[in-house]
Amino acid sequence: MAIFLTKDSKVIVQGMTGAEGMKHTRRMLASGTQIVGGVNPRKAGTTVDVDGTEIPVFGSVAEAMKETGADVSVLFVPPAFTKAAVIEAIDAEIELAIVITEGVPVHDTAAFWAYAGSKGNKTRIIGPNCPGLISPGQSNAGIIPADITTSGKIGLVSKSGTLTYQLMYELRDIGFSSAVGIGGDPVIGTTHIDALKAFQEDPETEVIVMIGEIGGDAEERAAAYIAEHVTKPVVGYVAGFTAPEGKTMGHAGAIVSGSSGTAQAKKEALEAAGVKVGKTPSETARLAREIIAG
């Protein structure tokens, strides 16, 4: 099993013909993803040869869905055009839109997130500023390296792309049902809680690994959700234990205010909910390994 993305997922790439879109389309195809089309209004009706595979280019998401049955879109669209591209995907009612783009204005993200809600949340948004989603051995939608892990029984949800890769690699012998990079921006679509709910309901996910980082209160809210609704073991890691207090670090996504938002406060909230929290990524991997070993 997997969450949100399976071997049957039919994927289109908005912005496929750009340099980044083409590079990662090639990688996704090589890892077994069913890429059925690209979207670029200026190149509609053409095809692109990607390592011997002819991929059609459509003028819109709606047209691509009609012609191919696509149910997932991965967006490699420049920040200035991301809002319009996501709204187009929402209007077409595609099931899943994975927004890889970094540097999307928060106002734009808030606008398309609210727009999705006004349309009944028929489109799940992951991102922006995220590495995407992989269900190893089944499908890979985004920029996560496909060859660093195997399929297995761990579910991973993470704010950080690089820490996603590290945990996937360190636990590659056990493997993952799915790994979801939700992004570290202040406003995102799919949250820790959304992924926790999906992993709790997935019969083949036995252990959940959750990676957060300083800033905001997403991890505290996730801790409250875990305490109420999650019966599977959860292992956590919060990036930023060594960050100076009161400073926003990297893409933490929000200014630390009071004790809320600090790594220590998040660690304490998670531990109060029964989550084992590692002080380093490697310690987090070891805690997950110990739980699986019984």
C-alpha cells in the first residue's frame, strides 16, 4: 500500500518542457512513474522525446486529464506563474497537485489554498517548496531520488527535503510505504496531520517518522493529533536544536515566539503525546529501527 500515490497513478508535469521540468521528468520516468503528458499552452499538440519515450504536450490540465486519465500533476512552474498553474489544476479537479516550486509568495499560496477549499478540496495540494512524494517501487512524483531506499513498512512525513533523503537512506534496509515532503513554507497544502491520518489508515505502514523544524506551531498541533488519533508508533525529529533563539533559520517558515516554535518546545509536545524524539537524524533512524525490531 501507499498514501496519495500508487503504481496506478497517471502523472502529468506542468512546466515539463522547461529545464527543471525536463530533468526531473527524465528521472521520474526512469524510476517507473507513469508520466502520461506535459502541460505548456505554447507547445500544445507537440510531443517530447524523453530517453526514447514520446510524451504528448497539452494546452491545459483539463485537456491532459481528458486525453490521458491523469490524476496527479507535478508542477515545475516559475514562482510568478505558480498561483495560476495551481488554480488551473484545481479547476480541472485533478486529485493531487504537487508543487515543487521554491519562492512562491506566501500570499499566492494562501490564495490558491483557499481557492481549493472553496471548490470543496477536490484537489489535494502538496507543497509548495517541497521535494514531492514517493511510494518506492511504485511511483515517484517530484525530485526525491528514487534509488536511495526500498519499499517497506515506514511512513515518512517531513518539512525538510534533505532530511527526507537522509532518513530514507539510513532506513533503506527496512524501506518505506510512502515518503511525503510537505515543504517548509509558512502556508502549505498537505500538513503533518493530513499525512499522519493517511499513514494511520494505511494497513501496511507500521511505523511513522515525522520530521519538523523550528518556527510556527505545526509540530505542536501534530502532537495533539497524535495523542488523540494515532495508535501506531511515531518517531520524531525537530531540526533546529542548535539554532539561536529568536532567529528564523533556513526555511523554518515562521518566527519563533516565546517558547512556542522552539525545537525544545516541539520535542516536549511530541514526547508528551508518546512520540520518541531523536536529537539527531541518525538517532531518529535508530529509534525507528528499535521499534520495528520489537
